[in-house]
Amino acid sequence: MRSLHRIALMIMLLVLIGTSLSLAGSAPAAAAQRARQDEPLAALVNGQPITMATFDRELQRQSLWMQVQPADMAAFEDYVLHSIIEQVLIEQAAVELGIEVTDAEVDAELDAQAQIAAEAGVSFDDYVSSQLYTIDEYRAAMHQMLLTQKVSEAVVEVPTTAPQVYARHILVADEGTAYSVLEQLQQGADFATLAQTYSLDVTTASTGGALGWISEGDLLQPELEQVIFSMPVMTRTAAPVTSSLGFHIIEVLERREDGPLTDAALAQRKQAAFVAWLQNQIDTAEIERYVGTARQS
């Protein structure tokens, strides 16, 4: 049976990309901006206002989502305001690109989430309100999420292939054991058998230490990845390689220049490209902040 994981994922996505619930959709019309002129402002983004009411509401909501209270409230306020600014810039870019999200698309997303909630025996309205959303606010949040997805698809283009190396390794806890394994290999011992016997990497030991095809950025230990990509094919490290995990004996078996990226790797690269695009939007925008540590005097 499906659960509320999808809904929770949508909420998390909104935290990561930033939300500005009263600014959903396209930029406000001139009349709406005039109506807000007397309201206290948290920021101006290319002349578009972010009101203190919007900022305070989002501050309250993101405080609810946090597992612990922030030690530095000013830094937390900066983070929340930054997330709202990001969403405003996404909305402004959508206008320039002619990108829209229809009511039918939002309805379809809400209907799908309501069905998941019903199958899990949870009231969708109760779930939404527990996250400090009204139904209208949640609808606006889904509009923003879909808009961000469309903008990302429009501005991000990454290759679907990359240079890859097929490697395997044996991970041990201390240098002495590493040199012992290396000596056994030099005397003709089978790499896969030693990996099954010695390797502390539970995800690869049973398969003879195989890391599979690796693209740059796949591994969590960049120092390990750097060594792997510097090695010629059919070679082994002459000495143990140190990482945050321990000591590695590495062999590189194959190399290809245009290996297909996995869905996870492709998604990661698209996300990185979108973050870079968004940072450029921030760098080139005219932004005035009136709250947080970066506020204008």
C-alpha cells in the first residue's frame, strides 16, 4: 500500500528550493504591488516586494520542520529569506520564459496526493494543516513546485553520458592489514577472494570489491575518486590509499569515454546545474534585504 512518502517528499522539495506562499505563480500585478506599498517589507527582488507577513509565515513554517531549534536565529532568518528570494527569482524567470502552470496541473497533483492520503487512512486536510498550511497555501505550494520543475527543465541541460572507470577495491581499517593484503596480491592471490575475506565495505565485499562503473562525482570520498581516475587501465595501487573510511587497495580494470549515467547520477547533475543557474540569478539580481544579517541600513 502506498503511503504519504510522496507528500512528504513534496514538502521537503519546497524547503530545499525555497517557498514564498503568498507569491505563488507569476509576479504580482502592478495593482497588487501598489496595495502592498504600505506593508512592512522583508526584501525587494528586482523591485518585487516580499512582505514581512510572507517572511514571518515562512519562518514559522520552516521552524516547525526543523528537528532542533537554530542556535543562531539571525542565520536562520537569513536562510529563510534567501529561500523566498530564490522562489521569487524562479517565478520571475518563468514569466520571462513564458512558462506557466495550469490549474488543471495543480488539481491533478493534489488529487494524486489526496488519493495517497486516503489509501493510508489519513485525512489530507489534517495532514496539510499539520504542516501549517491552509488548503489554499498548499495549493500555492504545489503550484510553485510544478513551476520550479518546469523552469529547471527549461534552463538546465546536462549530458547523459560521461567518462567512466570500472574499478574494484579492498577496504581495511589499518595500514598494516592493507600492506598484508597488497603483499598477498603481489604473490598471486585472487583479488575477489581477498575482498570477500578482508574488505570492510559491506556493499562491495560480496561481489569481490567491485565498485562498478564510476563517473566523477559518484563517490563520497573525492580523494579516492581522484586516485581512481588517475590510474591507467589494468593497474593496481602500489601502496594503500588513505580515505576517511580507512585504507584501500584499488584496481582499475576498464575505462570508457561515454558511459551512460544512472538516473540518480543524472538527477544529481541536473540539480547541481540548476543550483548554479539559480546562484547566477541571485548574483545578477537587484536585491534589497531589510531583515537578517545582510539587511540594508
